[in-house]
Amino acid sequence: MKILITGGSGLIGRALCQRWHVAGHELTVLSRTPNRVAALCSGAHGVAALSELDAAYVPDVVVNLAGAPIADARWSAARQRLLWESRITATQDLVRWMASRPAAVPVLLSASAVGWYGDAGEQTVDEHSSQCGADFGARLCAAWEQAAQQALQSGSRVVVLRIAPVLAAQGGMLTRLLPPFRLGLGGRLGHGQQWMPWIHLDDLLALCDHLLAKPDSQGIYNACAPELVRNAEFSRQLAGILQRPALLPAPAWLLRCLLGEMSVLLLGGQRAMPARTLASGFNFRFGGLPQALRNLLP
């Protein structure tokens, strides 16, 4: 297959490129640094702009992962503009480019996040639920999904993944947590009772292949493990596998002072279930947290 990936140099994009390179697919990655794409993305062809692609080029699949990291900086007005433009504006541009192709692009697989639900508290949410939150992160995800769905108008099948924080050995949330936890300085965030959805990277990659291969798969799918944990339990299990204590909680008031509105990423949570994902026939290899952590932290 011919696959075009935006955001291909990130954690998920690099892993997909490696997987799909081995499978023999033809990979093109849209990147701000196209000269680095081949090295980062398993030999994929890098382009800096969609206009560089041949007018007759029609990929079999477009995978839209582009977006500035959501948790790398406080959500100042300037940061919010960057997050919005790198997701919504970039997706709108991508969908317009797809509509300009001489034939319809068969599939758009577009990223979103479980942050779409906002802080859902104790409410169980799945792909059929209404949006619970109105914080910036929730609004960002809603607009991101709406932009991707516009590709339906040009005849593409649109699959949107609401991705939970990804557990991986080579980047993401887990590698940020490991240094303090290895030193015995980890602990719960706030009261620790907030639900904390997650997904193992290998399951996320397999889910992408699963949904791309099913022509009847369309719409929203939660990319999160079916066995949920609260933040305090996540911290306890991570510390236990590392054989370290987890006795230093981060007070909610301190996180709110340091992070402002962005603190919802740490203090809020989603009791999110992958209802449509499971109904599609997908089987999680790492459905439970102990199994996932033991795989990533041998």
C-alpha cells in the first residue's frame, strides 16, 4: 500500500513506519524536517509540504498524527494557538488536499485523544457517550475530530482513534515517569482517585492495522486498554515492579499553580471503555496494566 503519514516522526508515527516498512508498504511522511525522515522513519520518503507531492499521487491510506505535544508547555495563549494550528488547521489543509486528488483517498485514519471526554469523574464513557468537558483539551479534540470527518465529503472512509496515554519503552508518558519512580520519588497525583486510561504501544499499532483492514470500520474508536486503573493504583503498580516506594504524592494545589488549566491532564481522568473497539473484534494483547508494565520494564 501507499501510505501518507503526517506527524510520522513522533513516537507513534516512528513505530508505525517501522512496522509498515517491514510489511513492504510505500511510506511518505510529511514533516517540518524532511531531511531527518529517512533516519527516523525506517527509510520513509520525507516531504515538507503537501504541494511537493505529484498531482497524480493518491495514497491508499492517509494517517493523520500531526500535532504539537499537548503536555510539553503550559497552555498560554500562544501555546494554545500552536496546539490548535498544528491539529485543526493542519487537518483542514490535509482534508482539502485529499479532496483535490484525481480519485478519492480510500481511508483517513486520524488521531484524537481520550481528552475529548474532558474530566469525566466517575462516569463510565465510551464511543457512544456525549462530551463531558469544556476545557481547552476537550474543545481541541472536538474540533480536531470535526476537521477529520470532513473527508467523508470527498468519499474517504474516516476512522478516528481517541488515544489514551501510550505506554512504550522508547518514549511517551512512561519514560517521563521512570526517573522519579526509579529514585523512589514517585507517587499519586492529587488524591489519586482519578481514572487513568492507557494503552500499550504494541496494541495501538495492532489496532491501526485491524481497523484499516476492516472496510466496515468507520467513526470513533477508543484506543485504550479495557482494564482501567486509578492514578494511585497505576503509581503503586509501577513502583512495585521497580521495587521502589511510591510515597511522595504531588499535591493538587501545587499542580494547579504550576500548570494552570493544563493540570486537568493530570488531575482529571476518564473512565473510558473501548466498547466499539472490542465490538469490532479487536483483541488486546496487553489488556491489564501489570502485564503491560512487565513487558516494557523487564
